[in-house]
Amino acid sequence: MKKPYWLPYWWRLLFREDGSSGWEVIGPEPVDQVPNDALKNASLEAWAHALLEEALDELEDLRGDLLLECYEERFPAEGTPPVYSRRIRLPGYTLTSPRR
């Protein structure tokens, strides 16, 4: 059996609402596999960037921080550093910001 030339990666998305001290897992599963098709023609970083851009639009009403972590294992042990991590700000709406 021919092995893929890319590595499988697993990801989770965490949200921390403004004023909260803890992170909450959001997304389809606590940890989900990066789609194999996404990695055939793009890097993990490119896939992650696209996912976070989409999340900015879908979660536009939330105010806080969004953290994407990617791992080489489906169930990383406590303290395992992610192979890729990126945190973005979800600005949410203010009374003066117009809704799209």
C-alpha cells in the first residue's frame, strides 16, 4: 500500500470570550483530522489560514480570542506542543460598528 506523501494532522479550535480566563473547545469534534484533500496541494499553514479566515466570518458576533492548534497525533498527551498554532482576535460587534 502506497503511503501518502503528507502527514496526517489533527486540529482543534478553542475560544476564550472576553472577560473569561479559560479556553473552550469549539468545532465539529474536540479534535478533528485535517482533511487529506486539503494537504495534497497546500501546506498545513495555508489550510489553517483559510480555516481561520472562514471562522472570522462565521463567528463575527463573538468577542474574544480564537486559537487553532494542530497536532501530529489525534490524542496528544497533556503538555504536547502543537506543530502549528495561531491565535486570532474576534472583535465582535460594538454599538458603533455597523453589521454587514
